[in-house]
Amino acid sequence: MDNKNNIIQWNCRGMHPNFEEIKILCQELNPKVICLQETKLKASDTPNLRGYTPYFRNYIDGKNACGGVAILVRSEILQSEIKINTPLQAAAARISLNDKSLTVCSVYIPPEHKLTKQELNNVIRQLPAPLILLGDFNGHSPLWGCNKKNYKGTIIEEVLSDNDLCIYNDKSQTYIHPATGATSSLDLTIASPSIF
């Protein structure tokens, strides 16, 4: 496997409890970028992964850390954070791979969030192209392997079309429900056509 430009995406459901697994992924795959969702970090949490520069967007509900996203970029890569003005849980960075610039954005949209097309379009408008969005969108659509479509799936499909974006998903299942064993495709990779 050619790992020279790996970008990994994982809904880790807690960065602290899965920190050893994240370190193993880094050792075995040596990714250039790691995009995490549901990091569940408090503002005071600053996990440090040696060799990576972190960009966090933490989310606190009352006193509890929940949701949240992170992007970890190999420190030797030319990079800069992109501040996004949005209520969505999203973090972004501009990076340089093989002398080409690329925007990477990690997104988490909780199941209960009533996503609007304007919210997602607003994030995309703030990201310099070419771009790649990776995340847990909690949107269902047969386009990326779900058996049914929900309202978030409809919104995501429209945003893909409106912004001339491509979806990398090959209809493989990306989520297994821990209680029921039901599977779905909630984790998406969306990119500019030049990346696709």
C-alpha cells in the first residue's frame, strides 16, 4: 500500500479513550492528516500526538464534552488553520501535499442537529478549493450506501450538486450500531472534482 499521502478519517467517539489506537494508526500508516469526529474534549483538553499539529473545535453541552472535531496534520507539512464562522462542528486547515495546496475539513453533525442547506453551503463557501470534507454527517442516502434517505441525506445531495462536489464513498458500510448490529453509511468523504 502506498501510504505517502494518507488522510485518515475516524469517528473515534472520544479521543482520550482511543488515544492508544490513534497512536497505533500513526505508527502503522504514517498518515499526513487525521480527521477525527466526536472527540469529546473539554476546552482545557489538549491531547498531544508527537509529530502532529492539532486543530480542534470542541463542543460542550452544559458541563459535558460531547461531539467535537479535530484535524491532526504532520508537523513537517506546510499548513495553516482556517477559521470557519459556523454553528456546525467543523475544523479546517490548508495544507500542502506534493507542492499542491488542499483544504481539509473535519465535520461532525450530531443526529439531533436540524441541518440546513445554508449551514453546509456556508461552510463550503469559507473553504478555499480544492477541498476535501471528511466526517460523520448522519445523513442517509442510497447514493452512498444507505437503504433509505433522510432529510439530511437530501440536503447533502443538494449541496453536492450545488457546489459541484464528488463523493468518494463506494457504498461500503461505515457504521455498526453497538446494540443492534445494524449497519449504515454515515461517514462521508466529499471532495472537489480535481481531487476526486
